Amino acid sequence: RMEGFGYYTLPMGTEYRGSLWDGMFHGQGELRRPKGGAYRALWDRGVPTQGKYTFTDGLEYEEEKWLYCDGYDRRFYTEICSGFKPPGIAQLTNLDPPKIIPKGCYDCGDGFYNPKTRIVVDYKRKFLRNADDDEHEWILRTCRKAWDITAEHEAKP
């Protein structure tokens, strides 16, 4: 079994860098997501005892004082760092401009979800996973959908 310091890549592309003992994460180590973001933790026989997640944009998750995007302050992290856009210009996601969602699909955070096929693909259209019933319901209820019809007024000549 793996022991000492090393690198281990999981099937979905997440990489662990850190101490290993008896084939488990043990000691200081970091899980790095393929698209960015990392979880640094102190591990005890494969279980994190304390740690901190840092998102791709630098936002650090704090369990005790987590105020980001709660019911009282719904600003995106880029709005917290850079301020609001002028009135009339909406910011729909933390990424500005947001990704263009294919027709009939949803943006579920790590890619696009097609509810007809129940498949999630990354933003480059590479297969990620099949959604189970719970994820399907969550995406339909929560995530941003491509518009079926345009809500904008057509420009008048």
C-alpha cells in the first residue's frame, strides 16, 4: 500500500497531494479539483479532521462565519470584490459574462445538464456523469436554465 508523501489522481481527475499511510490520506494533504479549487486538510486514516476549501476564484469557505450568498446577502464573490454593476445590467453568475447554456439544458456548476438524457457534460462538452434522481430534481429546482424563448425586446428600426 502507498505510504509516505505522494500524488494520487482519482478517476474524475481530482488529485491528492500529501502524506499517505497504509493506502489512506494521513497527515497534511490537499485535494485539487481539475477545474480549480482545493481542499487542504489534516487527515487521520482517510478522514479529514480539520481543513479549508478554497474555490477557484480565491473565495475561502468558512463553516463558522459563512456569509457568502446566504439569504441576507446574495451578492456573487466577484461583486463583493469589485462592486455592483450599474443599474439595468444584470450579473447572472459569478462568472461574468456567464457561460451560454445549450438550448434545453441547465448550468449545474461543473458543466451542463440535459434533463432529457440525464447526462452532465463539462463546459467543453466532455462526459462527466449520469445524474441520479436526487441530482436531477435538484438541478431542475435550483440551477440556471437556457431560455426557451427570448425575453428581450427586438430592436426597432
